[in-house]
Amino acid sequence: MRQISYVFAVLTALLFASCSKTDNGKVEFIPFQETADGQWGMISLDGKVLFSEEFKNKPTVVRDGRFFVQTAEGGWEMFDATEKPQKVGADYAHVSGFRNGVALVAEKGKPVSIIDTDGKTKKVLDKIEGKEVDGVRTFEKGYAVFMTVDSLFGVIDQIGDCVIKPEYCVMNNCGDGKFLAVNSKYRNDLKKGKKAKVKFTVLTTSGSTAFEFNADKYEDVRQMFSDGLLPICVKKDGKETWGIINDKGEEVVKPSLKIKNIGNICGDKFTYYNGEGWGLMNTKGETLIRAKYEFLYYDGDNMLVAIVKKDSDTFESKYVNEKDEQIGDETYVSATPFTMFDGEHAIVKPNDKIYSIITRDASVIAGLPDIVNISTYEGEDYIESDFVDLKKLVEDCKITKDGMFGFSFNLKVADAIKAQVKAGNAPSNESHKAGDPYWYDYTDEIWMVQKPASTSSIFEMHYSGKLTKETFRTKRIIDYTIGDWYWYHDKKIPTGYVYNSVSLNYFQLQFSNDGRMHGKLRDVLNTFVGKFKSMGKIVKQNNGAAVISTNDGKTAFMYMEKKKVVIMYGNLGDANKLVIDKYKDVVEDGENADISYGYLNSLFPDRKNNGGGNYDTEEVDTVAVDTVAAY
């Protein structure tokens, strides 16, 4: 029996996959459990158990003889794939899996670097083309997309040399030697959703432009090329239709109403959805497999994974060839593509209780142990720098007796609003532009994003009352008259908004433990305490908070919660009345947020799904999530 959420979680991921994964290096071993609550071991694709019941936390798959295991503190350790695995290398904050002998890592408190299988640093990626690096996506087909701290994207090769300069505000991963990107000159139009003014660029691995096209030319495009081809979507009579272009931008398969979605491409064949089911077609338009399956994934070399709906909420999987002939006699609760691992083996689930490993003719590997759970997790998709210069962090906040970030305690409301507009954080709509006093009659604060030391923080300015108020004129309305007598009422007619005479009480700065700030909240707190301590004296303090009275009569109140550090500075009332007991012994939350940056498919999110399935999934089991992560 298969959960519907599993099917469509995998389906969504497979839509963007090519039919080959082995160009990233073959998977040698996969993690498995022999009992539901047991420790994790490793088994090869030909059924050899390397070790069993060894790790409490789930390891990554093995490539190049190495794997990673997450520690209880949220970091990572690397091990060799031996019968008695030994730790190799340093302690890491972030890791990718190995790809062809190298991996991307960030040691604790350090920038991203490339390491070899001995854990030796091949290249430190602190700066590329003179720009500080925020993070790097995992290597795909020998290339990795990196992002600078000012959110520009470029590409490096496996030795860390820059092959595409960071000049793009959006960039997809490498597909068939090409990248889909948007030049940073379109950043503002992109933010405003002005699709007609944005151009997509198709880049080669040398950084040259293959071709460009206007973003509004297509309703949608797939994330990457495969075998020189790219699925595209256009609307006909208000309906989405899909076709294919080549790497010159030429139409290979004309968008047709009978093609409502395209899955993956292999050579001159591709899977497609006609509104009722998935089938197989070639670029000549010939139907090879009728569109009858719940989903169909082309696995290369005359092999496809087909998903069949059994009833309203259960599915089964099987393998078929291009003639739609079933390979083997069995159907499965779930089944992976062969190209997911080494091209010769796949993981199947014959029933709800156990997994098996099969060969390309669907024969089960003999002598397998009980496998009740497997994982195909390869590591993090985005390896973020773990380096934060705490001294620079405080310096960039420009804390003085007069204010923060260059804003003084005498800052007028109108000037604060102008600063919010300049920062790009002011609200607006078609009726009221950014900075219109209309937006501020309900609030006593203004916020904006500040990026001290290339981190991200929320900076607020709190005033003594509401920032603006609506103004009116009075019009007298005569209701009726009787003789010399008349009755009336006064009607208020809005005339606009004006700024209130309010003063700035205090500044507030908040750092969340997302990204590179993860695991550093206490250090951040202590650094700011040290700064304000140099400006006055401590009123009260514990290991999670501090209240400091500055020499010029202001108060600084800093505290740490599980997911953030907050710094308040200004007129906070009686410093002795500020309560800090609840922050004593607070521990930072060990969980980190998932990171995914800069993909084309999220540029214009107003599109509705039209892919032959409900993508709003809820319950996705562990194996489903791991399978998706592996693509």
C-alpha cells in the first residue's frame, strides 16, 4: 500500500530530474535499519553488509568511500566506509555528499571549502571574484552554483575556479552543460513581478551566452536542460500546453493541447501528461506508451518506472520497457529508478514491512538481511558559510550614544519612513505608494532589514505613539427644515494623513538563528553585552540577558531566546524594573531552517499546478523525503 503523499512528493521531484545521475559518481553503499528502532548500518547495492547497528543518527549514502553522520549538536562528522568506520577530517557545520572525489563543507566557524576524501582542504571559498561567499550549492555534473552575500550567483568547477562570474540574481543548477539564469540588471523588475521586462539567459559552462529569451515568452520552463532539450510551457486558449526547445532556442516539439505537462527527457524520448495520465512520446510526436499511468519516469536504457493507481488512495509501482512490457512479475509499494544509485540496482518495497534490492531484470539480490528502513540522503543542498566576524558585526551596527546604524534618537517620523522605503521594506499597493503616510496610522514602529557583517537582522525604530493620523474636514449637511427651523448633522470628509508629533523611544535589533547565525546566538549576545558594557555599567545580568545603563542615561536591554537574540537600546523606563529571570539558562534551538535560494521556478509563483497530481502533500514518510532529497 502506498500513501498518496509519497507518490506526489516523489513525482514533484522527478519532474525536474534528468535520466542520468551516475555522472555525479556512483552510490556505493546506502544506510539501512534492520529494526524500526535500531541503529543504522550500511549495505552495498549488491547486498553486502558493510556494518550494521552502528550509528544512532542516520548517515548519508556512501560515495567515493566516504559518508557523513549528523551529531547530536547538529553538526557533521565524516567517516570512511569500512567495516569499522573511522572518523576522517574535522567537525563540520554543513556538508554536501562527495561528488567525484570532492565535497563541499563548512567547518564550524569557517567559510565554505572544498575537501578531498582525506578531509584535506583543496580550496577555501571565502571570496570568489572579490565577493564574499554566503554559500555554495552541491556539485552537479562537475559544477556548483555559489551565492555571494549580496545575493548574486555564479558558478565554480570542481577545483573551485570561477567559470561564471557572480552577475546573476537567479541561477539554476547545471543541466547538460548549461545553466538557466537571470542577470542582476533585471533584479528590480523581478521583485516587482514585471515578467515582460525580464530576460532569461542560457549560459554554457564557460560563461558564454547560448541564447536569451523573454520571461513572458513562456508560461513556465523546467529547471534544466537534459540531452540538449528543455521543456517549456505556453498558453493556448487559456490552457497550459507543453513543448520542447533545443539548446539554440529552437522549437523541437511544438506545444500541443494533448501535452499538458512534460516529465523527464532521455535522448529523443520524454514522458508526458495528457490530462488523464502519463505516457511516453518521442520528439517526432509518436506515442510510444499510451498516457495511462498515474506517473511515468524514464530511467534510461529502455527502462521506465511506472506508477499505477489501485484505488482512491493506494498505488503500486512496476518497471516497464519502451514497449510497455513489464520487467519482472512483481509490483511494489514503492520503487526507485536504477539511475539513482549505480545504474544497475534499484531499491524496491515489496510490501509495507520490508525493502529489497533488485537488478535490472527485476531479480532480487539473494541473502539480504531484513531491511525495514533505508535512506538515500546525500547531504545538504546548500552549504552555507559558517563564518561570522562578531567584531565586525557590532561595528557595522554603528552603536553610539546618539543611536544605531547612523540613525539618531532625534530621527523624525518622515525621515524614518524614507529610510524604510530606501531599504525596500515599505508597504505599498496600486492605491498607495511606498512611503505614503496612509500606511502608518496603526503602528508606532518602523522596521527594515539590516545586514551587519553580511548577516541578516530585523531593525526596528519604536516611537512614543502612532506615527500618522488621518485628517478630515467638516461638511454641514441640512437634513430638513420646518419654517425658520432646520436640522443638520456634520459629516467628516477625509482629507489625507499627517505625521504625529511623536518621539523615538528606542531601537530594537533582532538576530534569528537561521543560516550562518545558527549555533552562535550566545556569542552574539555576549559580544553586544561587551559593547554596551564599554558605554556604561551593568544593572543586572545572567547567562541569557543583561541590562546596562549607559553613561548618557539610556538603557540597553539584551536577551536570548531559543531562536533569536534581541537588543533594545534607548528610553526603556526604569532599568531596575526590566525582568531577566526568564532568560536564565536558555538554550538555543538545535534545529536549523532549510535553505533554498535562487531557482527560476519560484520567480513567478502565481501559476497554478497542472501536472497530473496534487502537489499540496501533507504526510510524507521518511523514505519519501529521502528519495526526493536524492534527486
